[in-house]
Amino acid sequence: MTAFDAAAESPTDLTDRPALWDFVRRFAAAWTTPLTEDDGCTDAELDEAERRLGSPLPAALREAYGLFGRRPDLTSNQDRLLAPHQWEVFEGALVYRTENQSVVDWGFPLASAAEPDPPTAMWTDLLDKTQERWEPWLDRLSLALVEVVLSESLFGDEDLAGDAEPVDGLDACLDTAYQRLPFPAYPDPDGIRWYAGPDVLLRHDGDWLWLRARTPEALDAVPDALPATWTLADSYRSTSSDLRTRRLGWVLGRTTPSNATTVGAVAESEQNGPTRRRALLLLGGAAGVAAFGGADAAHVNTSRVAAARPPVPEPRPRAVLHPSPTPTPKPTPTPRPASWTPAKLTTAKHPVRYLDELSPAPPPNTIALSIDDGPHPTWTPRVLDLLEEHQIHATFFMIGEQVAEWPKLVQRVAAAGHQICNHTWTHPMLSGLPEKRLRREIVHAHDKIAQTAGIVPQFFRAPGGDWSKRVYDMIAEYDMIPIDWSVDPRDWSRPGVGHIRRTLLTAKAGNILLCHDGGGDRSQTLSALKKVIPKLKKRGLVFTSL
């Protein structure tokens, strides 16, 4: 197999759209499977979308969708390139792509739709709605669509993927060992950077590095060239007898097995869902929504667009050679008692912000770590590994859509003894929802968690702390207690490891700590918790789940 170097294959003239599409063809042929006529949307589909929207479509959009609009392996492993029938006009822009929790949308101004290759923009859902607006993204739609292919390809084959927390000296090694791609040109020149070499594609997001290799040998060679704490798929096994003896997660310079560090595989492929690694990286990467949203960065999931999912093939029928045995019935979901008492907890406070507001109250030296917005295929396993390392339990407030997407990961959380709670179905702000939608958000998530985890949720957390009498009354129907927090580092906004660490270290006995494993890049949260947990334990505080 001939090596493919994305840097060497990149077009020299980034305004030459035919050259960009030819690059996509060569990239697809080398990294996945060649593009065929069936991989593009038809003229009839695009014409119908044009009629429905009442606007002409840019030539770049038509060309890209006609080439790879039906290739989810190139466009929708992480975030979703929307099908033509899903395009919508929002605040003066045509939305063509959405982040996988609908926190960020990408589009182009409808007023520029007649241009062949208009500039693109991004819209971020913010807690402060007055700050929401379309912000500049890439200066040409064609580049933005090529960027989609590169970004989504990072997560196309988890057995040939990896990621790392950078260390000092990484930038110099990147510039020496690999060639920087000339595109795309992001608004922040110090933000996302792409690098490539033979059979290797890398994205440096500032405080995290993402890797995709084309071959096992190429994957194995990257950590030898780049100083970083690497995590590579556990399922990988090198075809070389020399490499089979080496573990794939290690700190550079400590490659002996006795010093190797492996974080673990990302969530297993789901039997009834996409077999892909869906890391949630806002802004097309871990550059962070805070770069545009500041302190009020993205946190709310308002799912404006239905998910575009590849169809799941029907299984082939098999002949029944013997009568099927009677299946063992699944255990009935039951509430999981609090770790300090078998008694059912009650409260007179709405919402609960301190542990002593529960009855029976836990011992006086306890604190509770709560983890929101997961499960997440990249960050939840790492949080679980960290909790196991320190032998503590936490309380996970999960989003129903994520539970449905990653059921085996939910079951891993439950099997580890952690508490699993309700954080709505899609993570909307609740106060303005119609009654029917509010009930669906609460009840659908409640039932899905119970069905998946075998644990009936006893606690509910409103996204953004958006409580109301309607919410209290509705969760009471399902015997759930409203839980808030008393220590909030606002880690969802990625304010820096130091800020998160300092805020969490203000915790005192009886506090409920708020952190996140979903909704975006959680590398800062993980790094902070690595320091915070042992320090709080050293103070004599005992972590408990609710």
C-alpha cells in the first residue's frame, strides 16, 4: 500500500475548488474507500432543497454535496453534516452542519447564497442569549467543507486513532517531524493547526492533540516522534512481531512496559448505533467555544436539527436448528440507595445544594462529586479510570440522548457503583418549554436511564439550574429529588486548568461539586481533577455518591 501524505497532496491554490474536490477524492480513496457516483446527492435533491428554501445554492455547496453528501464516514463521525432536506434558515443563515449535541451550528449568510463560494459562520448556544450571534468561521464554504472531511476522518476508525495531552517541546517536534497543512485558515491563527506526514493526520487544538493514522505501523511511530502523554486504542495490535510487544499508551521517553501508561479504549461500538468514535469537540475541535462565547460559553443543548443517521442494516436471517431457550428476563430497574444509608432520601429544600439538606444526611466529613452532560465516548472512560484509581464514587447526571447513543458506557458507569441521575433528554433550558415538551424531556430520559442502566433515577438536575415550580411538580411525580450544586468551577467554559483546580479546592464538607464529562473538550476538567481529588482526600474529606 502506497503511503498517503495529506500535506504533499494538498492543493497549492486554495481558491481552486476543482483542486480541493480532487484532494477529497484522493484522500477518501487512500483513507477509507473511493468515492462513487452514489456517494453524492442528486441534482433533484439539491433542486428540491433550493425550492423549499426559496434561495439559490452556492456552487461550492452543490459541488461538495454532489461529491460526498452521502458519505457519513467522511462527514458525520463526530458532528453532523446535514442532509439537504435538513437544511434550515436560522437568523439569516443557511445551517448545513451541527455539533453532535447541537451546541454549535455552522452556516453561511443567506444573503451570500448567490455567491459561488461564500464565507461561513458559526452560531453558539450561550446561557446569555443576548450574546448569541453568527461569528466568522472559514472564509470560503469550500474550505469549510474540506475541513469537515478532515475533522470527521480523525474519528473514522478508532483502532487507528489516538489523542494526547501536549507537553513542553511538542510544537517544535511537530514542525520538525510533520508538515503543517496550508489550510484551513481558522479565525484564530493560534488556535487549531493541522499537520500531516506519510499515513498520518494530526490536529493540534492548543491543549489537546488528535491523531489518525492510516496503518498500524504509522500509528505506532507517532509517539516516538512527539512528546506528549498518548492514549491509543487498546484494541490495536500491531502486525509486526517487533511491535506486538509494545504497549500503545505511554509517556514519550518511558517506552518500557513497566513504565507504560494506558488510559483505555474509548466506549465500545454499540450494536444498534454508529460504530464510531464521537468525540465532542466544539468549533470543529477543542479550540473551545469560550474563544467566541467568553464566560458565557456554550452549555445548552437546544437540538434544532434532527440527527442524520446512516441506516442500520437488517441482520441476515439464520435458520433455527433447535428450539430457542426461554430468554432470561431482565432484572426490574430499581433505585440505587445512597452509599451512606439504605433508607430512601427525602428533602424539604428545592433544589438541594448541600448534602446536609438531605435526610438522612451523610456523615459530616463527606462531599459529593457530580459529573454532568455525559456519557461521552472520550471523556467518561477517563473520568471512570480516575475515580477507580482513587477508589471514590461519583454521581453522573446523564443526558437521555447520550444514554441512547452509548448504552454500554452507561452500563460501565453503573457497574462501577456510581449513581446515575436524570439531566433531561436533550439538555434544554426548561423554563420556557411547553408542558408537553417539558414532560418528554424529563420522562423520556428517566425511562431510558432506567431501561439502560437498571437504575431508576432518584435525582434530577435542571440544565443551567433553570428551576421552576412546574419542574419541581413534574419530577415529584417520578419521585426524584432536585439537585443543584454548591461549588461550580464553570469547567464547561474551559476557563483553564488552574481556575478549575482552585475553585474545586475551595470545597468544604457537605458541598456538592459540579464538573462535566460531556458537551465538549473536557481535558481541562480531567487534568484539574487529577490534582483535586487526592488533595481533598488528604484533608480528610470523603467522596460519596448520592
